Amino acid sequence: MQKALDAVAGLPLDVVLTTGPAIDPAALRAPPNATVHGYLPHREVMPECVAVVGHGGHATTMLALAHGLPLVIAPMHPLLDQRMVGQAVQDAGAGLLINASASTDGIAGAVGEVVNSATFRAAAATAGQRLRGADGARTGAGLLAGVAG
């Protein structure tokens, strides 16, 4: 997370970083254009965002796409499906998959690319329209009810 903060320090963006329970926000050095929080409800923050950087977890990735936001995915755990999630986002044209070991310049370049690219924004917007139109909760409940008989 520190490397991500260092990477966005020179970008013309206001950055919001959430650490979750594993990292103490006070342990990170935030540049002037960033605020660090242990927790913020992503559903409340994402409407103000232009892009999301994450590790490829399903919840944040799907919520970002549902908001039509392009992503930069840096998988953190080699045994989970984070890399596959990132690859799916990249294959859909809605973001970039990078290595967690990417340099600060590499992270900054990826963030700049997804923020400034109409192509990434359009693909993320299309994915968002599809996700919002699927009515996932109702569809899932109907499928479960059908299986349960």
C-alpha cells in the first residue's frame, strides 16, 4: 500500500485509500493528494471516484464495475483467484492487470492510463450497465429457489 501511495503522489488526482483491518492507516505516509482510512463504505465513496486500484477481490471489483469505474488490479495472493479476476477485467477492456511487485512508475502509469483512457472508461461503463441490468440479487434468489424446489 505504501508503494501505491508513493506511485500516486505525483498524479493530479485526489486519492482515497482504505486499508482494511490488516494495516494501521497511521503506519502509512500519505502524500498531500491522498487520505488514508481504515474503513470507508465503498458504496458511498465510489460514486465520487474515477477509477479503482485493488487486489482483485470480488466485492470491490464488482462494485467498481457496477459503478462503471475502470480498475487497476494488482493481485496480492498467488493461491486465490485474484489474478483471474484481474485478467477478466483486462480481457473485458475495463482495466489493467499488473503485478503486485510493479514499480511505483509502473503503478502510476497504469493508474494514469485507466483514468485518462476513454476506451477503459467506456468498457467499464458497459460492464456497469450489464451488471446493474442483471438484477443479481433477484436473479440469484430465483435460481436458489428453483434449486431448493
